[in-house]
Amino acid sequence: MNLMQNDNNEGTESAIKEGATIIIRPYNQKDLPSIYEIEKNCFSESERYTRQHLEMLGDFKRYFFLVAQENEGSSIIGYCIGVLKSSREGTVGHIISVAVHPNNRRLGIGLELIKELIKQLKNAGATNFRLEVKMTNKAAREMYRKLGFNYVHILRNYYGDGKDAVVMKMME
């Protein structure tokens, strides 16, 4: 898989499977309806962000909000959001949300979104990375392990439905 970053901030293209291309680019406000549809398809009502919350995250410049689409002008098929935070461990790149439409999973889209998000957070000063993932989401936990994330601890009743989260970190 070849990942190329455009210097003009128009997006990143990557071949996912033979003949398929994905563009990863910064969020813009016209993406909101598609992102909210993905949110509704990926998360239960108690877990998902409201449309207003997603819009707010997109408006704040301190958040890194990336979207994936199959081709320029096509619908959004995934997104991820991260933010820089200061801690006693240094500057942390906190990955706060990743979602890929169910029809487009297992194609490497989530992996490419996260890799690009980590790259951007690192360029902005992150020296380590953190995320929370639902304990029952084995596929996501495995993907994060492949990227170099390690288990830190469990947060009991973290999600609105009472499910536990695993905190994972990656040090640079």
C-alpha cells in the first residue's frame, strides 16, 4: 500500500486494493451529513456523537479531523478525530474517534486514517499516543496492536451502554 501526502493539504491518496483508491483529507463542513450517517451506522445511540458535537469538533482548529473517500467528489466512507494534549508524559496525541462505514470495513481504510492522523499529530509535536477502545471490539484492538499500541488498563463502564474500554498507548 502506497501512501502519499500532498503538501497542498488537499488530501492523501492510497491504493487499498487493486484498482481502488482512497483519498484522506481534512474535514470540511459539507462533510458533516455523511459523517453523521457513518456515526449512526457505527455506534449505538448511547455511544455516538450528536451532529452538533461533530460539527463543534470540526470547527475547533485544535482538533485533527480527517475524512476518507473513495474518489474525489464521492461520499465519505470513514473519518477519524484526534487532539493534542499536554501531560506529565509530554505531548500526547489522543485519538478520540475512528469510524468506517460498515460496507467499507476490512479494506484498510481505518488503518490508513489512523496512520495519517498519527503522522499529523507527530508533526504537531506529539511524542506519544493514546486511545480508548471498546473491550469487545477485537478487530479494532488488533489493528491498534499492529500499529504499536499496547494495553495500559481498563476503564470500567466507560461507554454509555455500560461496556468497558481498554486504554492503549504508543510511545515514540
